[in-house]
Amino acid sequence: MDSNIGKAKASKALEGFIPNPKLKLLDQLSEVMRFKHYSIRTETSYRDWIKRFVLFHGKPPFSFEHALGP
């Protein structure tokens, strides 16, 4: 019998890649998605979903408008 059954390993995080903390939140998202070779349409969908999520749940004490950008 195979002793590895039921012992699935989680995928490793990309070591050494940290998005530029000086960029706004959605720009960091774009940087990571391009690094991982996601399609532009997927990136656009994720950006739009995050914008809708933040706007739906209201603004936290700090300004997300600054973090989201234009």
C-alpha cells in the first residue's frame, strides 16, 4: 500500500517575492498576479471584485480610497 495516501502537501508559498509596499493595494495585486502569470482578464476581475467588496462593507477607520487608487 502507498503510505502517502491522505498526506497531501500544501503548495509552497513563493519565497523571496514581496510586492512593493510603497504601491497602493490594487497595484500590489497587479504586481503579484503578473508575477504569477495570471491573465489580464483574471487580474481585472480580481481588481473589480476587491473594489466592490471594500465599497460594500464600508470604509474602515483608515482610508481605503488612498489604498485603492483611481
